[in-house]
Amino acid sequence: MDLSQNTALGTGGIGGNGILAAPVNDTAAATAVDDPKQNLNQVINSIQKTLGLLHQLYLTVSSFNTASQLPLLQRLNGLVTELDNMVKLSEKCNIQVPMEVLNLIDDGKNPDEFSRDVINSCIAKNQVTKGKTDAFKSLRKHLLEELEQTFPDEVESYREIRAMSAAEAKRLAQAQSSLPNGDVKVKAEL
């Protein structure tokens, strides 16, 4: 067996395309930690290895003759093994891809268009919500003006109560979020 066949079998050496291939460490893959980032990196590495195997397979097929049948079969077996490894590694990853992104990719479009469309949709919804908020603020202001003309004493009492409760809420918020050294606590995301 030559060195290019060793690479296809995952034993290391020089690959069929002239690139040095690192020896495969099966024990490291078997004792993988359940860290999501590490799992994702393992899947990415497996995808890259599969692409390399596909390239080697392409080179073997493009220059196929009867003497290259054994290396072709070995590379096919190596590809199947790596695809099986990729499936096992991907089961540890919990990545959800929206169907719209897959449809865009199927249509030959850039998946970044999905992100742009989602952001534009959020901006449009935000503008609608801001318009509603501004309308309520305007209504509140108009109602207070009308009430002040009709019931000036009650509106003045309302404003005093409102100012005291706002000051109390602000004081409580500051007391809850400040640390002894003066820094502000940051809420942990759940």
C-alpha cells in the first residue's frame, strides 16, 4: 500500500493531492466533551475532511484506469466512514436552521438575504410600535390638558403622586442594581 492509500484509510501520510494528512486520533473523538461549541467544531472539521476526501476522490476518478481501482475503492470507503462519523457528530449538535434559509439556498440565493429581511421586518414592526406609543403619549398629554382645565386640583394631586412614585421606583431600581463598589449589576440572560 502506498502513502496516498494510507491517507484514504485515515492512517496519516501524504494525501493523493500532495497535502500532508494528520493521523486520526479515534480516542479523542470517542471521549468528546458535550460542549456545544466543541461539538460544532468537530462537525465543521468533519465537513472539511469530507470535502478533502471528495477532492481526492475526484482526482482519482478523473484519472481512472484499472490500476487505480483499489485506491478508488479505499477512498470511497474512507468517504463513507467519514460521512458516518459526521452523522454521529452532528447528532450532538442542536442547530436549528429556518426553512426560509434552506429555501433561499435551494433557489441559489445568498442566505444573508434572510437575515436582511428579518431585520427589515423588525424595523418595520418597531416603527409601527413606536407610532402606537407616540399616539398613546399624545392621547395622555391631551387628556391631562383637558382634565387640568376641568379639575385643576385633582390633576395637581395626580402629578405629585406620580412624581413621588417615579422617584421611589427609580430609587428602588438603583438600590437593586448597584454593588457596594458603585458598579451596576447586569442581569444574567436565561
